[in-house]
Amino acid sequence: MSSSTDAPDAGTLTTAVRTGRMNRRAWLVTALLVLFQVIAFADKAVLGLVAGEAMPELGISAVEFGFIGSAFFFLYSVASFGVGMLSRRVSVTWILLAMGVFWAVMQFPMLVGGGAALLLVTRILLGGAEGPATAMSLASVHGWHAPANRALPSNLVAVGSALGPVVAAPALAWVIVAFGWRWAFGVLGIVGLAWAVAWLLLGSDGPFAGRRTAAATASEDRADAPAADATGVDAQRVVPIRALLLSGSFVAAVLGGFGNFWTQGFLTTWSPQYLSGVVGLSLGQVGVVSTLPWLFGAGLLLGLGMLGRTLMRRGASVRSGIAVPFGVAAAVAGVSFLLLPATDGALAVVLLTVAAGCSIIYPMLPSALAYAVAPQQRGLVMAVLGGVASIGAICSPFVIGVLMDTAGYRAPAAGQQRTAEMVANMATGLDHGFLLTGVVLLLAAIATLLFLRPDRTGRRLQERHTG
């Protein structure tokens, strides 16, 4: 064991912290993980952007298109569970590399002429490969940053989720106009392969990843970097995972995540249709305006990350630094969605920006819950949470499609313009969707504000299952 007077060997955690090399490498890996999330969420956003051209060409109705949007999340849960279990035995670094390569490959079938059936199959497979993305990204970034400092880098990874559509919407809209909607998939495939090469060369597991013994890590931290693990969270022992899954904190995180995933599925599938059909924007304008909610969400995540980092460095709980800010944001989003049907024009765009931006901050939840378990269990817990919560994204695209179909909306045939009646029916269906989404988010806000208490849950798990 190390002590404050020992001369540590090169390559130890103590040396890394003392020399600052770990910090530089930590932020390089963090940057790659941010880019990883950008690509993942660009993959989600592309379907909504190509809808206007793809639906007529492929002969897809609103309900069928909504089903394809939902299909992206069919394997989300299964893959999240499976990869979460795998992360206990296989390095997260290799898991991330495999996911990146698979994402890229799954884009190319639509580039070379795939039809509606192939679009459905590739979206299902792509969603399965992307299901564990946030969990594995956060597990990796937690391995590179000490507990008291994790709120900011975790939220930066979450910012990558928001920046995906920000980068993708205008860029892919331009690609669609210039080269056709199929090339939107092709460009994403090429970018995904480029990221995989960079990660192969630069990615690795960090010193807080739980590969070392908890006792050794805790001893080194206390010797030369007392601020690194002030809470002792990385010294927690492994506990039965079912104990956490049955806790109030996990249930609250699932409900909060369900609301966020519901909104993501809704936005990525139907928001472009709302902006073009109801608000009346051109495809180019849709590409720009579609970035506003994600820009707002990215700024919010960055601000909340800095707030959480400051509070927790001053000794605040994870609940105060992460859970409560998440719950407040979800409440604001819910109220904004409820107000949307009563607005139009520029005010509708503003409300949609606030509502959506405040409800796409899901990565704060697994980040908070990770404080309740030992480092070796982070990846599994985060993946299980994402898998269960993603049911929201399975439901919303299809449910909204049904609401639009019930309201009488039918997609125009190829080459046909939307009539005034079509637009009115679309607006009615989407308004019903906004109201339903507002209710879902308010329930999510109440659950997280009242019951998400990772600190207390972690202490209780240690007391009950160790000793």
C-alpha cells in the first residue's frame, strides 16, 4: 500500500495525479467520447430529416413511419442488458470500438438502394448497437475522472448527445438537398468509420475504472490526491445488483429516463414534420431550426454540469448536485409542452426549444445512479437503466403516429403537396402528442425530485450487504 511518504512507481495513479498526465489524457478521451455521442445521436436524428422525401418514395404511411422510428429502440433494452453484463468482463474501450464500427456499417445499406423493409431492419440493428452507448460512454469517462469532479465531464458527454442533432440537422439537410436523402446515411457511415480509427489509436480505460483493487485505489487517492475521492464512492464494495434495481432511486431514475427517451423518440421522428408541415418552414430552415432545442439542451447540460461540479466540490450530495437540477428541468419541459398547442409561429418554436431542450438531459440520471455502486458495477447499472428507460422511445414515435392517423392525417403521395386539410390534421395529431408528452414529463419530474437519492441508496446498500 502507498503512503504519503512512499515513492510511487511510474505509471501508478499517484504518479498520474501528481504529474498531471492523467488529466491531459482524461480530457482527450473525454473529447473522443463527446464525439462518440455526437455520432450516436446524429444516427437517431437522420430518420426525421429524410422523412419528407423517404416516406413518398418508399410508400410509407404515418403509422408505418412511426413504427420504423419506434423500431430503432426494439433491441435497445436487450442490447443494453447484454452489453452491461459483458462490461464486467470485457474492457469498455473494446466495447465502444465494436459499437462504433457496427454503427458505421449499418448506414451503408440504405445508401445503396435499400427499401422500406431494409430501412426497418437496419434501424432495429442500429438501435441495438447504440442502446448501450450512453452507459458505456459514461462508464468510460467515470474511469478517467475522480468522483468529486465527474459531474462536468459526464455532462460534457451528455452535451455530445445534444450536439449530435445540432451538427447533423443542417449538415444532413444540405446533403439531402445536394445529393439525395440516401446520402445522409452514407455520410454518417463514413464519419463513424473515421471515429473508430481514432478510438483504436487513442482510447483506453482510465485509472478509476475499477480494474485495480478498491483498497489500493483508495489508499493512493488519500495519500496524494485527497480531493480525488473525498466521498469514498470508489471504495464501495460490490453488492447484489438486484438490491439496487429494487431501490426507490432506481425506479425514480427509470421514470425520469422514460420521460427523456419518450421526448427523444418524439423529436427525432416527428419534430421535422411539425416544423415543415405545421410551422411552414422549408427543409433548409428545418435543418437550422431543428438545432435550437439541442443547442439549448447542450447549454443547459453544460451549465448544470458546472453547477453540480461546484456544489459537490463544496460537499453537496449527489441528490443536490445532479438529481434535483434534473427534476426541475423535467418540470419546466413538461409545462412548456402543455402550452405548445395554444401557440403558433415563432412562439411555438421558442416553446418547443425550451420544452425539448429541458427534456434531453438523460445522461445526468445514469451519472447520478453510478454513485450508488462500486466502480465494477457502473457499466452494468447504467446499461440496465438505459435499457429499461428506453421503452419510452419505443412508445412515443408509434403513439404519435397513431394520434396523427386518428386525427385524419395521411402522408401525400410522391410528388404531391400537402393540402390545407392534411396540415390541419397533422397539427391536431401533434398537439395531442404535445399534451401527452407534457404529462409524461411532469410525472418524471415528480419521481426524480422525490425519490432519486443516490447517496442514501449507496449507504444503505453498503450497510445491508457488507460487513
